[in-house]
Amino acid sequence: MKETSLKEIAQLFLKLGTVAFGGPAAHIAMMQDEVVDRRAWFSRQRFLDLVGATNLIPGPNSTELAIHIGYERAGWAGLLVAGSSFILPAMFIVTGFAWAYVEYGSTPAGEALLYGVQPVVIVIVAHALARLAPTAARTWLLRGVVVAAIALFLMGVNELLILFGLGLLVMVVTGPLRLPFGSVYMLVPGPLVLLAQGPDSPVTLDRLFWVLLKIGAVLYGGGYVILAFLQGDFVERLGWLTQQQLIDAVSVGQVTPGPVFTTATFIGYVLKGVPGALVATLAIFLPSFVFVAISHRYIERMRSSQLFSGLLDGVNAAAVGLMAGVTIQLAREAIVDATTLIISATALLLLAGARINSAWLILAGGAIGLAIDLL
């Protein structure tokens, strides 16, 4: 296979990082059009293999797919160039939004804008959840995992314990070892308990880095699952953000192109300015580069592993449950009256029926909020 130039890789992913609205599924579709249909860098089967590989490791799927593509086409340099080129446009755009939010977010106009945007964001997350659920919960065991994850999350159980505890349970019940059900608790990693954070801890760059590095290193299930982890760490355990600030961060992550994980960039800026934005971006995405570099050569083996596939099924089902739990919590803050209820219902009809790009819906929600404020 002829190696692709770093310049061509950079140009492609800078373009995609600038215009790729619509979330991970849309990003992957755009990459397929570019690298399979237009450039013929990959066969369709190889491209699907790479997509499958992103589901076997933690982190944002579409970003990791970009990193896989760069690695296969140009080695280590391609890995760094592709991933960075896809992330950087979104990082700069989100940082600009964060600056405007810090400067103007508390003004009447800023509040009016977010009033209309937030109910739309809840619908977008719920719609993504509905599309993921049939695949993630295709058996009664996995449906039970989803329900258990929702209940445990709403009870305040640590997200890591939910994700890996339930994942390991499914691995044991369905895997080749077939251990007794009662022995599952022995497989839950004890050190995960130590990841809980103390309340009202001061915000420092090093703590911000380690909290987001932890999230990036353990988060399965795609970009939207990050909401549950951000809620647990930044709102509930550390108290660094209010519930409202988290919703606002999610709103900005939705209206901008590129990875949903750049929500962390917004949070970093709100907490510690430009240094915080840079540290947060590095921390949340660094594990993806490492995991792709390690896993790329083992794609075929991982996909055919019965043991690992059981763990993955359980983790994916638990991730859907976490998404549902955090959506319930966020909806309480976003849908507060008849107007926001109408906005969310209309957004749902348009998203499900007309398949309108989610970015346009968010912009429309913001415009409605501003219009209501002017009346």
C-alpha cells in the first residue's frame, strides 16, 4: 500500500474537523465518503474493521477512527497528524464560544440564547440514545444491565463502578469461563473506588488534567456518555461546575463541529481560562492516541475474542444506561415550562421525521430563545 503524505492527511482532517457537524455517526459517514469512495485509501471491509476497532477501546469513536486512518496511511506521524488535525479546529471554535460565554453568558441575551438551546440538546441526546439502545440492549441480560445502570447512576454510584462492574458481570455470565453469578463481585477492580473525588476541592491545572485523563481513559460508549462522567466528577463530587454550566457546556459541544469531547475544552476554559482549555483538551484526548497505537495491530484478534466481546457488550449496555440517567437529570434543568416543552417536542419531531442536522436545530433553538426575549 502506497503511503499517504502528511500534508494530504492534515488537509483532509482539518477540513473534516471544521465542517463535521452532527456527532460521531455523521463524522464516520463523512470519513467513509472521503477515504473509501473518493480517495480509495481503504476497501469498505477494511474501513468497517477500523470502525469496529474503535468500539473495543475507550474514547470518542470518530476521533479514534481518524487516528486509525492516519496510522495506517502514514505510521506514527500520520497517527499524530490525523488526530490533531481533526481535534484542533473544534478546540479553537469551542474556546471562542467559551470566551463569549464567560464574558456574556450571564447577560439577558446569553441567557435567552441558552433558554432555547438547552431543550434541543436534551432531545438530541435522547434521540441518539434511542438509536443506540436496540443494538446495545439486544438481549434480556443487556436490557437488565441498562436498567441497572440507570438506577445505580440515579442513586449516585460511581460511573466507573457502574461501567466496569456491569461489563464484567456480562463477561462472566456469557463468556467461556461461566463463573457462578455470585462470584462476579470478586472481579470488580477495587482500585476504582479510589477514583472518587472529594467535594469542594480547589481547581488546579494538574487536578483538571488528571480528572479528564481518567475520563478519557475509561469512557466507553461514544461521545454522549461523557455527560454522565462530567456530571459525576465536575458537578457532584468536585463541585467545580453548576448543573446549569454543564448543560451550557454540552450545548456548545453540540453546536460546534468535530468531537463531542471538546465539551471538555469549554469546561477547561470556564474553570482556568486558556491554559485550562489547552490542558483539558490534551487530557481528554491523549488516551485515544495511546489506545489506537496499542490496539491497531490487534484489531482482528480483539474482534474475534469471545471473552472480550462479552465485556464490550456489557460496557456498551451500561453506557446506554448512564446516558439515560444523565439525560433524565439534565432534562429537569432544561425543560422548565410550556415553551421549552414545545421547543423540545418540535425538535424531536424534526430530528426523527425530517432528519435535520442537529446543528441547525440548535441554532434554531437559540434564535427562538432570543426572539422570545425580545417580545
